[in-house]
Amino acid sequence: MKNKTIKVDFLARVEGEGGLYVKLKGKTVADVQFRIFEPPRFFEAFMRGRDFREAPDITARICGICPVAYQMSSCHAMENACGVKVEGQLRSLRRLLYCGEWIESHVLHVYMLHAPDFLGYEDAIQLAKDHPDAVQRGLKLKKTGNEIVNLLGGREIHPINVRVGGFYKLPAQRDLAELAEHLKWARDAALETVRWVATLKFPDFEPDYLFVSLRHPDEYPFNEGRIVSNRGLDIGVQDYEKRFEEQHVEHSTSLHSVLAGSPPYCVGPIARYSLNFDRLPESIQQVAREAGLGPVCKNPFRSIVVRSVETLYACEEALRIIAQYEPPESPAVKVEPRAATGCACTEAPRGSLYHRYRIDDQGTILEAKIVPPTSQNQNSIEQDLRQFVEPRIHLPEAELQWQCEQAVRNYDPCISCSTHFLKLTIDRG
Amino acid sequence: MPGRIKPKLAVWKFASCDGCQLSLLDCEDELLAVAGAVEIANFPEASRAVVKGPYDVSLVEGSITTAHDAERIHHVRRVSNFLITIGACATAGGIQALRNFKDVRDFTSMVYATPQYIETLNKSTPIVDHVRVDYELHGCPINKHQLVEVLSALLNGRRPNIPSHSVCTECKRHGTVCVMVAHGTPCLGPVTHAGCGALCPSYNRGCYGCYGPMESPNTAALAKGWVQLGAKEPDLLRAFRSYNSYAEAFRRESEDHEEQNH
């Protein structure tokens, strides 16, 4: 029996530092490790003793790609602790800000990190030499997402305008009107993106996923909803820790999140889409169908299509919010601290992001817990690799390695979040 | 220029959030032009392709927090002709340098169930504590326009035009009303390095110092100003102890307020 190892020390085109190790024994996979060696940064520890109002600024620093997600989850958790609910136009503006982050993050992944795999390029710069129009479209579309974050947040990375209770300053109507013009172009570009990625070739691979996502009674989920699965889980966010727990494994500086008594679960675009297809406007459902998607998407390679559909949705939703916008009286509601525990879960581009804080009556943080999407997806990534590699063991080394990398990139793993990057090894002994 | 060999650019990551290197990909209008002017030879976040060193320019993001990284940065220095550190982590140790004021073992056991799996140094330190650095670009995150300016200055053999005055000066230039004088909002603008475009005051909030200390900050005088506005010692401690807590001027000022806490 021949043993073999597939090993990628540094996985490219993912955010953060990680690697991959696959050990093969003859025709079976003996071991798979998605290794995270991003140095730990101890956010949950140094949050203790900070002021509750600092949480959105500090937790944004966990991730440069999805800072808005951290700001949204931390703000909602603090408001939950203090018994405040942010409603109306302020709630809509938060949704608009989140649309911006979904667009910039999804488009970065679709065009710059994922599409090169399908078309056989090392990166988007090389892709741009043969497909200049597509890459230019991607860059401009990404820029429109960043424009939203810029306008509402003050800057694209680590926005400064988000606070517990709302914002520091409201956007000017004139600026929103200008943004809407750019978004009309973006909506068309997003539609073209869906059609473009629908023409890619997808490996035949459909694991029987346990999907987990937020679900809201009326909306495609961003900032609120219940936590549901495709196998009957349906709980309020306050019960999250009763069902989900974090485990610490030796090959990772990121804790693995597991759903008690269940196989590995998957969060992120394909989970969110499959659990919320009926919450998409009919026109977008139609676009998804034309792109070859059903109401449930179990092929993780097709996540590139799902991200494009979600980008289109985010453009339309942003336009809808701007069209119905009327300036609220104040940029923020007042939030007074009290001794309490609060939690929140929001949908980051890569999936559900859970925060819980305990604060005292002065607003000092006593305890913090943060569960990012990539730490939830680690077990699912390893399971995908196990199932994906076996029927492809005969492939030449370099090809198998690239396909394994691609299988990991399906998740758009953000290792900076989960602590942080990716490293792939195939071990054939 | 036809026939001319393009300078090779490498991007390296240490402990960080990825935001500063993302700034390069966020240059949507300039990215393809940059890729035309330099050979992107080693940039794992963007490409599988790795061209062997040495590299003409290295951008280094992140701080040193593990023994392995303390070794790796020496390799990066050896293969780099011009080394630029980008962002608060690389230039000052970053937010994760908050561990420098505590016992890191307590931190490990707070976050991880099996602390012995975690290998980490007691301190998060800036790159310059380990190797020679040719240029430092400040900010959490850096300003992408400043990054393009530094790269184009380098390619054209001139000095980068990056001001070293304070955020306060930037506000005056923009004609932004002073939040401290007009609204009584505590602001770190007078002691903070310029570069963000005095963003926070233009959004009606005080600067929180994410670009780190300016060249010659009078932090003690500012602290007195804060006290007059009603700030307490713990507020001052937290203000100076955040994204650039291990930068000399902010570290010393924060320690003054820590002592008075005891």
C-alpha cells in the first residue's frame, strides 16, 4: 500500500496564514488537517477592562476584510445587554453599510481570489491580461461596495463612524443620491457577474451539508433573525451557546466550533442562500435559476455563483434603502450601560458571526466571547477535503494540490478572523 | 520602458488583521497600473505564484509575536533591498501589544482551553525592534493613497511626500471645527500622526489615535486638557493604550495614568 502526503505550507489567495495537510494511505484518505498557524492575538482577553463603547472600534481590528461585521455584531450585542433596540432609518442605514461590505468582500473573492482557480490563472493580475474587461468590471464593482462603506463608515477599512446606538454622523442626502447612481451601474455589473461565473466549469461534488444561518421573518438576513439549520435547528440567538461549543485542537490557533451532537456544519453564502432562498426577491430568484442554481446549493464550488447572486441582492437592497431614506432625528439612540450580558449574531460575508459580552453598571467589559465564521467552518472544510480527495487520488500531484486549495478557497476562509492563513500538504507517505 | 527589468515587490504578513495589505487591493483605480510598474513577486493573499527573491521592495504588515516570526523577519530583511513597514502592528506592535502590559499566560488561558498548544511570545513588538527598517508608514489601517505615494516615490527615486505633523494640523487645513473647543469632546488629534485626513473630527467624534504618536507630541499637556473636559484616569489610560499602545510616547503617557490608578 502506497502512502502519500499532499502538503501546502502557505495557502495562497486566502486572508491570513494557514495550510493544508492531507495524508493518503493507498486509495483512502487517512488524515486531513486544515492548519491555522496565524499567531493568536487574544482579543477576548484584552477586551476585558475596556469600555463597552470601544467594542466596535476594537473588534473591527480582528479583520481588515470584514470589519463592518465585527462592528455590527458588537454593537448589537452591547445594545442587547443595555436593553436598547435600534430601529427605523438607523436600522436601515446599518443594513446599507452591511450591503457595502458584502459587495466589496464578495467581489474581492469572486474576481481576485476564486475566479483565477476556475480559469487556470495564478492570480487576478494574470487573469486581467486575458480577460481585461472582466477584471476591470470586478474592480469597479468592488469599488462601489467600498464607496458605501466609505460614505457611511468614513473609510473602507476599520470604519470610524459606527457606534453603539447608531452612527456619529448621518450621511448627506446629496452623497446618497450620487451613490445611488453608482449603484445602478453596479446592479448591472453584478448581473453580468452572475452570468459570467455561471459559465465556469464546476466539479461534480455535493456533500450532504448541515447548513446553519440566520433567518428573518421578512428579509434576507443581515443583522437579526433566528439561528436555523436545514435539519430542524431553530433557536433564538440567546440560546446559541446552549447548542454550539468551541473546541481547541492541536493543529490550529483557531478554536473549532461544533454543534453539539451533530456532524460538522457549514456557514456562509451557500448555507445562507439555501436557508433563505424564499427571502430573495422573485427577480433575483429568477436570475439564480438562470445561472443554474436551485433553491438549495450543495456544491461548494458553486459558491462563486451564490456570492455573485448575493452581490446582486446587496446592490438592489442598497438602492431600495436609499430610495426610502428619510434622515432620522438623531444619528444615534442613547445607550446607558447596566450590569448585564448581551449577545448578537449577524451575517458576515463568510457566515454567522456571534458575539457575547458581560459588562458592569459602569460599562466596563468583564468578559467577551467571539465566534467568527471561519472557526465554525474549519470542520466542514476538513470534511469536504476528505470526501473530495478520495475519488481524485489518481490525479497528478500538482493538479490534485491545486484542486484541494480551490476546495478550501470555496469557503473564502478568513484566517485573520479565526485567528488568521492557510498551508496545504498532501501526504502520500 | 521596454526592455527594462521591473522592480520586484513582495508583501509579507506577521500578526495582523490583513487590512493594510488589503489597502493595496483596495486601490481599484491604481492596482493594474501598479501591477504594470512592478512585478508582484510574492503576495500570497493575491497570488499562488511566488517569484524567488531577492526583492527590490518589501511591504511588511504585522507585528512579531512568535519565536518563529522573530526568525522569519530576519529572512525577510536578507531578501529585501528596501523594507517598508505598513500599519500600526508593524510600526508599533498593534492592538495585540496590549498583552505587553499583562502576563501573556493569563491571556492564553482566558482564550484557549489547552494553553500548551499555543506558542507565543510575551510581547508583541514592532518590526524595527528586530531588523533595520527603511521606511515606516503609520496608521490602523494605513491610508491607501499614502501607500501609492510611497511606492511611486520609490520607483521614481524621490522622497515620499508624507507629512509628519499632527491630525490637529490636518483639521485646521480642512477647516474642520475643533471638536474639543467647540463641543468639549476629548480628542487625541494634537498628539496623533497625520495621514487619515482628520477623519474622526469631521464625523463629530474625537480622534482616537489610530495613526500613533506624531513626531514630538506633548501628551502630558493634552492629558491635562482632557481632565479639564471631565476625563478620568481610566479614560486616559485607555485612550493612550489602544492601537499604538507600545509606541514610545503613548506607552509612557499611559504608564503615568496607570500608576495613579494604584
